[in-house]
Amino acid sequence: LEGLTIKNLKKVFDGKAAIDDVSFEIQKGEFFTFLGPSGCGKTTLLRSIAGFNKPDEGAIYIGDKDITNISAEKREVGLVFQNYALFPHMNVFDNIAYGLKVKKLPKDEINKKVTDVLKLIRLDGYEKRKITELSGGEQQRVALARALVIEPEVLLLDEPLCNLDAKLRDEMRFEIKELQRKLKITTIFVTHDQSEALTMSQRIAVFRSGKCVQIGTPQEIYANPKNRFVADFIGVTNLFEIKNINSNSEYDEIEIEGNIKLNINKSDVAKYISIRPEHIVIYEENNGNENTIEGEIKEVHFNGNISDYVIDIGGCTIKASRINSFTGAIFEKGSKVFLEIPRNAIKILRE
Ligand code: ADP
Ligand code: MG
């Protein structure tokens, strides 16, 4: 078993690149996620890896083996489609056994493999059930079993949780992650949901308009987004353009909209800044700390464990969040507050 390498891959539809010169390497056994908005090319890339479409340029390798021109059946890649694509007229057993029958495996071996994989996804005893008699979550697991039963080198999951309701989706995140860890199977998970990507992945590749914009661990991408698109797409953030900059020996003093002045760490490339809401400290009184600005709470969004505040800081607004007390939100709409924005919480972006 070896990892997957994508080299300068390109796929054009009607003169427009759906995958635009994409390269990366996935380690053997890694849980790797493609994250990006709808239409950015995630499914196209996954289908290229599975062999369902032919790239116009570039190459795909498993280990040292170039699989770019190998047919889909011979790639040893298991794909779970976004809509599951189960055969509705077949029962659970036949759906899962399908790929093994195509490969003409002996009947005993097929029975054993299907029984084993059903145990693995905790659906033993469901062999005879019709697909139409299964819940959404169960169908999802059957689709997963069908991909796993062929013991692929690489498992590809195209938005596998997007048809499930919120509670089940959270449970399945954990279940898929556990299963992947147990099997140590190289996995590509596709999602447009940043929270899914952050909680499940070892590494994430962020896509925009067919291009891979950043690759890193969830922590790296969240803490050090490469540009405004990544900062904004992953999590919630406050983005400001730098209007003016004055260098100082220790730090730079910048001015953003509303004539607000902030000190930032020294940088040669500062054009924009990004500040996460949870890094802004809200006080009732001005304690004179660096980067403290006055504001008024305009909106309070109670969100169970935390509240999100929209705060007017004179000419512009900023989002800050804070964990709630036993009784609810700490600050009320209309309150006058002081915001401290620690210098290290200000991420400097060049684009
Ligand atoms: P995602 O999965 O990220 O939502 P897709 O890979 O499905 O994005 O689509 C990427 C782009 O390629 C879109 O602009 C889409 O319209 C286009 N596209 C995908 N498949 C085809 C196809 N078979 N024919 C023409 N255009 C396609
Ligand atoms: Mg898609």
C-alpha cells in the first residue's frame, strides 16, 4: 500500500478549466479532505482519480504506478457517490457484492467479504433488506460498505454526509473517522462544509475555481490562512483592508476603515488583516491595554454555548464571540464595551 500523487492535473469543460493545474501528495493511510465551495471542481477531481473522467493534462500515481490511463475497474479505488448511487431494486447483500461479482470472485469468498464488511459498518443481519427500507444513515453505510468491500488502495468519499440530518451527520463524522483509523486506508473526503473538514481531517486542501489554494493541517489552515478567501471560507473572521501603514522599530501601526488604528507585528507584505472573533477580548471598562478600541454592541446572537456579538466600532462593525455564562449571553445589545485585539491575534495577509 502506498500514497497518492497528483501532478499538474488539468480538466477542461467547454473551454473552462474545472481542475486547473493541481498538484499534491497524499500519504499512505492519511485522511485528506478537499474543501471548497460548490462548483470549485472537487467532484471532477475525485472522478479523475477514480477513473470516471480523463484529465486533459497531468498524471495520477498510486505509489510509483502511473494510473492516469488505467480503466476505472483496475484502479483499486473505492468511490462513494454524493447521492450514494445504490441499486434500488437490489437488496443490501447484492448491492455490496456487486463489485466482487464483477471481479468474478468465488461465491464463498463473496459471502465472507460481504458478511465481514456488514459487521464492520454494524449492519449485520441486514443482508436481505431492500434499499428502500433503509434510513438515510443506513443507506450511507451500505454505500460505504460497497466501496470498502473491494479493499481499495484509496477510498474516495464525495460529500457523504450532506444528505443526512444534523444530528446524524455529527455521529457519522465520528463513525467514518473511526473506521478510517481502524482500516488505515488512504482516504479523500470531499466537503463544502468547513466544520466537517476541520473536525475530521489530518490535512485539508482548500479549492477555489479549480485551483488548490492552500494545503495544511486543520490547525495550520485556521491559524494561518494564506489569503482572504481561505480566512473567510474557514471559520468566521473579520477582514479589513489596510489603508495606511507607519513603521516603528518594534511594530507597524496601521489604519483601517473608520480611522481605526491598530498595532500589528512587523511585515513587508501587509495589505489586509484577519481577526478571529474568539480572539477579541470584550471588557466593560478600558484597562489601557494595547489595541483597545471602544464600541457598542449592535446585535447579540445567542448560540447555546457561545454568543456572537456584532459591535459598532465607529464607522465599521466587528464580530466578537464569547462563551456564555449559566444564564446566557454576558453582554446586552446597546452596551458600551471596550475591545482588546491582541497584536498576535492579527493575521497579516498579502492578498
Ligand atoms: P464541485 O464538486 O466542487 O461542486 P464540480 O467538480 O462538480 O464541482 O464542477 C466543477 C465545474 O465543472 C463546474 O463549473 C461544473 O459546471 C463543471 N462541470 C463538471 N462536470 C461537467 C461536465 N460533465 N460537463 C461540463 N461541465 C462540467
Ligand atoms: Mg461535487
